[in-house]
Amino acid sequence: MQPTVYRNADGFETLAQEWDELLARSSRALLFMRHVYQRTWWRYLGNDDLVLIAIRRDNGQLVGLAPLNSVLARKPSRCMIYT
């Protein structure tokens, strides 16, 4: 497995076609998981704190995505949450 981390919304454009192809292979393809929905949500409601993790198999096939929100925790450290 090969993880790739994107730290801004440019990752959405890079993954656009593969994103919906991955969703089409999923048994839980909900509307709010589609590329256009997620991209729009992060563009207008995100706070420039996006961390997008893409997981690929060794053959390059996209097998997982995790759009996470990086937030400052109570202690002086950062954590990521799914929003």
C-alpha cells in the first residue's frame, strides 16, 4: 500500500476521476461521498485545514480516501478528525 497526503484542496482536482471510480466500486456509494460534493463542501465550508489521504495498491489502483480536518487539540498538538 502506498499513501499519498495532500494538504490542500488541489488534491481534489488531482483525484477527481479516480475518486468517483473508487466510489462506484463501493457497496456504500452515498451522494455526499461523491467527488463533486466533497470538493464543494471543502471549498465553501472548509477552513484551509484539509488533509486528504489517498491509499493506493502497489499497482497504482486507488483503494481508499480519507478527507480529514486538521485541528488544534487542547494540548499543544494537532490531531485529525473526519468531518
